[in-house]
Amino acid sequence: MRGRRGDLVKLIWHDGIGLSLYAKRIERGHFLWPSAKDGAIHLSPSQLTCLLEGVDWRNPQKTWRPELAG
């Protein structure tokens, strides 16, 4: 499920024993969602990972990372 503004993701996870609800809000911008077909979306594990990290899963780009920290 997603929030109206597109900055909130809610996941329901069933582990065989019970259900858990996880929520994540992005600080700036919005999550990029695939188009819904038949009222539902289907994501691969890699698409879900990109979605939760705020990466554009349609065109992922390698981002700059510092070589040294501190």
C-alpha cells in the first residue's frame, strides 16, 4: 500500500505464523511505483529493494560513494 502523496510505503508480511506491518516514509520526493494492472502491482525482489531504497528501478544509476570515511 502507498500513501496519497506517494512518500509512504506500507508492507504486510506473512511469515507463516502471523502478519507484520512495516512502514517507510521517504524524506524528499516520492517512491516510484509501477503502473497497476487489474488493481494490483507485482514487484520482483529487486524492484522492491530499489523501491524501498528510493532508487528509480526503471533506470538504476550507480551513485558516487566516498572512498574514505571520516
